[in-house]
Amino acid sequence: MRLSYQYRLRPTAQQQAQMEQWLELLRRQYNYRLAERFNWWEQNRCDVNACPLICHLPELKDNPSCYSQQSDLPNSKALFPEYKQVYAQVLQDCVKRVEKAYDRWIKADSAGKRSGKPRFKGKGRYRSFTFPQIRNQNCITGKFIKLPKIGNVKLILHRPLPDGFKLKTATITRKIDGWYLSLSLDDASVPTITPDAPTLDNTIGIDIGLKSFLVTSAGESVEAPQYYRKAEKRLKRLQRQLSRKQKGSKRRAKAVKRVAKAHLKVANQRKDFHHKTANQLITQGNVAHEDLNIKGLAKSRLAKSVNDAGWGQFLQILSFKAAKAGLMTIPVNPNGTTQQCSNCGETVPKTIADRWHSCPHCGLELDRDHNAARNIQQRAVGHPVQALGGDRDTEPEKREAYAVS
């Protein structure tokens, strides 16, 4: 299994200046290679038989590919000798990033969706570079890691690396509060997902929301921390101070750092909360959740609250931790989980303002989020009650027998 471990770096002033120079050179190389692809697209996107009668047909050129652009890197080093200071594989990875961003725009994914047109990187917008191959598996000795052409860089090894791992890639990232190292490891000790089918005993259901961050099928509730809402007043004040500063001045640069640090603190608090909540859930077994359209909800009038909750990041962390523990996360169809009774399967209409589930058919009384979490759990395990939803012709004795089972 591929794992990612992140550590904080403590580079020297010379190493920090060298990495800053690398980022600037890679940013220019990224923009140049992206411009090559844009130029080819503008000249060759129109077919010859679809051109107007009077038009200029430029000389057709070969479509720039990752291999052709990587083969042209020695020419860039000959014209600009400063690129010789950058590790060769780091430059090649920069070209791969261009191809990935360009292909996401030109080609559609498996769902038929295309990403937006990639943009050129402004100054300070290129924040990381990757060593795609770390051949020396013993590059970490004590509190130092040996990076090609950079040397031994001090890192804070706050947690040990797993035994028997195989180091794949290393990414250096510049954030507003310093430099970080992300190691991609291949750990063979991680167990595989058990083939046992999910049951009501080894699976819990969670209903994520905005009033409560989540409610489990056992009735446990986790309150939404709302870190952004709590920091909004301070963020507004810092943003007002930033808007008054003159562009290009040193005071504006300092104000930008203050705003960035405030946003980073909110992001770190939210991520820490997601990790701790996911750790508590996987101790109870497999986790079933709704397969929500989070991107669509993030564009609605609830955008601020949805983004503050960070459902997408939480579900990603949850699935990663479950796979690492030999468990699984089960997404289910969210249609009707709130309206359907989890005891008898009948539909009980509710509005958003109705926070209590009261079934007139079987008399079940409980919170609507708790009822939805039970429905999610039952759908994940294929409980028979879910097959009876809305079927009023079913005999009451049979429905009651299914509900009790």
C-alpha cells in the first residue's frame, strides 16, 4: 500500500535560497512548456476541411508530448546555464505536471468531465518540486535526509518510518510557515481488505451534516467545530488591513503573510479534527456513508458551511485509514435516507426544518439524522427493510418480522 508521511524541514539559509531558486526556475519552465502546447493547439485545432475559404494554413508541427519536451531539456540547459543547478529528474517531473494539467483540459475523464484550461503560474505560485526516484533507500540518517544536489537537510522526525518500507518519491513543499517534506512509501505490512461481507455487527452508518458534523447509527453525535466561522472575524480584520496596503510594498507582503497564516491555521485545525474523528470511527468496524455530490453542494447557498465542514477531505482521510486498518468504507445511494423509516421502511415526508422522525406506521420516534444513519447502515449491508420502502401492499406481519430481524 502506498502511504504518505509528511515532515517539517529545517533547511539552512543557503539551502533555503537554493530551493527558492529551483522553484523560480521550475515555474518559468512550466510556463514555457505550457505555452508550447497552447501554441500547437491554436495552430492545429481546426481541421483542414473545416477551415474557411480564405485562411492562412501554418506549417503543421508535431504535437508536443512529455517525451519530446523532456528531450528538449538539454537545449534549455545550453541556453540558460542556471538550469544545470536543478536536478535532472526534478525538471522532468515539471514537464509531467504540464502534461497532466493539459490532458485534464483536452481529454475528458471516465465520467466525461473536463477540467478548466490550465493557467500560467505567477510569481510565488509554483510551490513544490518532486524527486520522482529516491534511489538511496538509506537517505534518512538520524535527523537528516540527503537530497540530490541539495545535501543533508535537517527534518523533524516526529514519527518513525514503518519497518520494511520502500521509498518511492520525495516532494519538497513551501508553505507560508516553512518547508515540508512529503515521502511516498510502499509499505507491504499494511493488511488487505477482508473479504467478509459487511453485516450489522461489523458495520456502522454515519450521516454527515451541518448541524452536527456526523451522527452514527448507534446514536452518537459529533458536533461541527466550524473553525472558519470562529476565525471569520479575525480574517475579516486582517483582510481589511491588507486592502489598505500599497501594492508592491513590504508592508503589503507582511499583511499577505498574516492572512495566509490565519487561513493555514484554520486548515490545520480542520484536518486535525478529521483525522481524530476518523480514528474513532474505524475502531468500530466498516463505515458506511452517503455518496454525496459534494462539489454540487459547495456551489449552493450552503457553500460556506459545506466548505467549512470539509466533507470531501474527511471522507478521503476516512477511506485511507480504513484501508490501512484492513477495513472498508461503503458509499450508498443517499436518495431517501432521511425520508424513509429505518424500522418499517415506509416513507415519512419531512422538510429541512423537521428535525425529528416520527413514523405513523410503526411508531418509531428518534432524531432524523439518527434515522438516516440507520438507513445508511442497512443499505450498506443489504438489510431486507430497505427493500420494503414504499411497498404498502406488504403484509403487516411480514413487515414487522423484517423490522425486528
